[in-house]
Amino acid sequence: MDTASERFGASRFEASRARLASLAYRLLGSGADAEDAVQDTFLRWQAADRERIEVPEAWLTKVVTNLCLDRLRSAQARHERTAGAWLPEPLLEGDPMLGPADTFEQRESVSLAVLTLMERLSPVERAVYVLREAFSYSHAEMAQILDITESASQQHVHRARTRVADERRRSGEADPASARRIVEEFLAAAASGRTERLVALLTDDVMALSDGNGLAKRLLKYTTPAQVASYVRAGFKPTPAKRRLVGGSPTFHFALVNGSPAVLAVVDDRVVGAVAFEVRDGKVASLRGIGAAVRLGRINAAWSRHEPDAPVIATW
């Protein structure tokens, strides 16, 4: 293949890279794994007889989707995810991997809450849910991508939507300014030790998940206001052991992560922890705490290029 054709092929792929990456991220919940899947797709694109590919975008979507399904079905992935110590990798607002955000369904499909819930779906259910909700593919198109019938596609979408809806505590979309105010008030209460104020800021059906800074064998889960308030208060209470664990005394910054209000713990310009919130009716409905270093690589790269606001808590 001549050089001009190679350049054209590469440029054609690059035009689709961002869309493929946002699709792969929604399917895998990991920025690093999504990048690997996109790179593997590029290698297959390079090796393919591109003159016989009638619709490159459809071909690339089919390849990256099925590569992601292979990863989800692998023994290693099944072990890691069913071990119960897995949470999605958080992405900072503006990360192109977050992908389309024009509709509520597109924004919700990349939230940490829905990415976590999608772990309950089979790989094919996860694929049709993402392709339909985030990218508006038709059942005919999904049937081609996944090598299934249109009827099967419809059934998988129905089951996926039902399973997500059954578990989803819909919070709608809170006004950004009020969400930030509530999160900052919550953080101030956590830092001051005002447990009763923390409880007052939580919904009755609040839920908190944490990976225990990557040290826990299973996710830590708290499901009552008293449990969540106790967990949060303990987590934000400074101790020498915690400072040693994260490499210093962090500052805490407000941020948007996967479209949700969040607090980032930062030590020497390095993100060492992220807590994402869902806000409903003026209260905190859920929290997800992620501290495992393996899940913070991409958000750290983005943070190094970010101009943060003044920290909500400057000394800890």
C-alpha cells in the first residue's frame, strides 16, 4: 500500500478516534482499557483491505465494540469485576472520552452511577444499552454490529433498560450552582465533625460506595444516613497514617467528574482521591469514593493541564 493511501487511511481513522474512545469507555468503564481497545482497532484498520470497506464508520464501530465485548468476557475481567472491588475510572469535565452530551440520556450513560449499574448487565446487554442510549443506533444497525437479529436487539435493550431503571435512583439534573453549594456545605460539615449536619444533608435512601483507596478486597457500601455520615466523617478526619498513605497533606477542590459534582483530594498537584456526588432535591443522594491509583491516571493527566479554582479546603 502506498504512502498516500496510508496517510489517507490514518486520517480517516483519526476522524473517528474520539467517538470510538467514548464508546469504548462506556463499555469498559476504564480510560486505559478504552485506549487499548481503540489502538487495537487501529491496528486492524491498518491491516484491513480498506478498499472493500463500504462504510468505514460502521466497520470501526463493529470492531471496537466486539473488542470491548471480548475484554468484558475475558476470565481476568470477570474475576476483577465480580470480586466486588471495582468502580469505574473517573474522568474530569472536558475529557473528550466523555463523548456526546447533547441529551440527558447521553449524559446519564457516562455517569459513574450508571457505569456502575451496567456491571449487572451481560456484555451484550451493556453493548446495546450504550449503542442505543448514548449513540442512538437503530436496532438494524446494532444487529449488524453484534451479529444478532433485530428482534434480539430489541429484547436486549428492553432487558437492559429495565434492569438499570429498577436499580437507578434517578436524581435528574441538579442546577450546577446549587449542586456545588450543597457539596461544599457537605464537605465543610465533614471537615468540622458536625455529624448531625451531615445526616441532615443526606436523603433517607442515601448510598455510598468506596474502593477503600484500592486496599479493600470488596467495595465498601453504606446504605443509611447514619452509616454514610460516620463513613464520611472518618474519611475526612486527618491522621498521620492517612497523610502517609497519600503522600502528604491534601487540598480539596470542587470539580465536575463524569458530569457530576465531585471533590478531588490533591497532593503536590497529584489527584490522590475522588468523591463523586449525586444531588437530589437539595440533598446528597449518593457518593462514590475512588482512591485506587490505577483508576486515577487519566484524571491526573487532565488535572495537570487544568486551572483549578481555589481549594474548598486548603489545609488538612
